Amino acid sequence: MNLGAFSVSLAVKDLQASRLFYETLGFTMFGGDESEKWLIMKNDDHAIGLFEGMFDENILTFNLGWDGNASEVADYTDVRDIQKRLLQEGVRLIAEVDDHTTGPGHIILTDPDGNQIMIDQHV
């Protein structure tokens, strides 16, 4: 199962303060929309998403169909196939993707310690 690019999506209280803090650690803006209160920041091959008011908790994020530079890759596992496999394994999903659709979609689950994991397909 190829989960694509990995990042941590951080629930932040103040987008600008968080942006400035991560810039001091060498991160630069890579994408996002400040007016919508979210940014993607990178430092080499490390990526973090800063999301003000969108999530209650930090989320481990896997981006299917993307490499570390958000460029599409040809070989990836569709989110619907991952969902089917996880459900067959008895994994409880917090959010499911409509398996009658194609293209973008996401699922959310938690690990045994309650950490949220989002498997997000943009292609």
C-alpha cells in the first residue's frame, strides 16, 4: 500500500505566529492560502500544514498520488481501495469516502492511542 507524501497537519491558534515560528526553524511557505487560514510549509523534504480553526487536534496526513513536492505520481493506491482493505481488517473509520465515486477523497481513522490519521487523495 503506497500512502504517498507524508506531513503533519497542525491545529494552530494563530496562523501568523505559527508561520513565523516555523520560519525560524528553516521552513518556507510552499502552498496554502493565508486568507483561508491554512499554509503548507516545507524544510527540505519535511512538510507541515498549519490550519487555524479547521481541526481540533493535530493529524498525521498521507497524500495519495503525490510526491513530497505535491507533484502527481503515476503509481498509487486509490483511497477507496485502502478504505475497503481497512474495513475488511475491522478498522473503524471516523470519516469514509463514497466508494461509488472516483478522484479526490479522504478517510480518517485513529491509531490505538487516539492519534488521528487522514489519508487524503487529491488526484
